[in-house]
Amino acid sequence: MILFQYDPALLERYPDIRGGVIHASGLINGPTPPALADAYAAEQRAVLERIGPTPLADIPSLAAWRRAFSAFGVKPTQYRSAAEALLRRLTKQGDIPNLSLLVDLGNLVSIRYGLPVAVFDTRQTTGTVTVRFADGDERFTDLGSDTVTPPEPGEVIFVDADKLVSARRWCWRQSDQSASREDTTEALITVEGLHDSAATDVQAALTDLQTLLAAYVPGVALRADLLSPNNPAFADQ
């Protein structure tokens, strides 16, 4: 069974996409362990020093997402990629608070590489999750909400076989159903890039994510792959 894939029409429009995908089972979530909290705080300090006065719009990985958002009709300064939103919070407020083991682990890697990282709890997912252009009749529930709204036709979404949307505007916002929780035990974890060095950076981020998961979640089972137009699907074994 295919767990995650890119739609051919999307790959035709965005041939530079590189997506790292991890299927993680045997997860244990909860409060961020002190060692991970320390590593995350240290990474935030290092990222702030590295960015310095550089405008976020000039960082190649973030600029590529801005172009992608504009290409499917979304104003990128109104709806920012998850990576840019994190880095904007960091540069404006000086730090990012701890939320949970899985969220902080993903955010650590996201700010390190300037790439969107998402942890999708799969318990409500039906069939394959496909990254594709929305028809407009799919179902999205925002984080912390119980109101179901459809995406705009033509925006990029993560959607399952039952038209349940896991993420809107590609990497802008996850759904309430897909968010990791204290009792999350199985997840798809994605990291994506569109810039010139995306293949190298996504592979490095994918490796870091697996290393961190193995270190902080003993017994976790991991399978991973790097997707591209030549390898557009991630299948269960």
C-alpha cells in the first residue's frame, strides 16, 4: 500500500520538489525531555547567530516556498510556510517555547535547515495521503477548531482517500485531526524543499530526524525515503 505520494500534475508544475518521508511506529510522545529541550534551545541560539540581520525572504529555502505559494495563488506574506513562520517567531521573539517531544524534535530540524517539517498522526487517515491541487470539495478542520471548511480550488493540500485534508496551502497549516498528541503512537513525518540544494538538505534533515527519534524514543520503528519526480511514492512494506 502507498502511504504518501505526489500527484503527477503537481510534479509537472513543481519538478524541483524533494520530499523526505518517515513512517514512524512505536512512538511515545509527551513533555519534551530535558536533554532535547537543551538541544533545541542551543539550536535556536545557533540559528539566530547564523541568520543575523539577513531578511528571511533572502534565505533560499524560504524564498523557494514563497515562489511556490505565489504560483498557486496564495500571498506568501499572508500565509507563510511553516518553516518561515517558525523562523519569523524566533527572530522576532528570541525563542520558541517547548510544546512536546515530537513537535520540538521536528521544529529543531526545521529551523536548522529552514525547511518545513510536519508530524502527521495517522490514526484518522484513510488510504494514501496525496499532495495535490485541491478540487475544493475536500474537508479541512483547523487546529483547535471543530469547524469543517473546504480548501480553495487549486491550492496545494495533503489529502487522504476520503478527502480528509491533513495540511492546507502545502506547508502552511496542519489539520486538527493530523496534529500529534500525547497518545500519538504512529505518524508520517515529512520534510520538503524546492530550492537548488533541496535534495542534499532534505536528505540531511531526514537523517537528523531519524537520529533524534532513535535517541529520544527508544524502540521506535522507522522507515524513510527521499521522494522526487523520479520516485514519487512512499509505500508500506
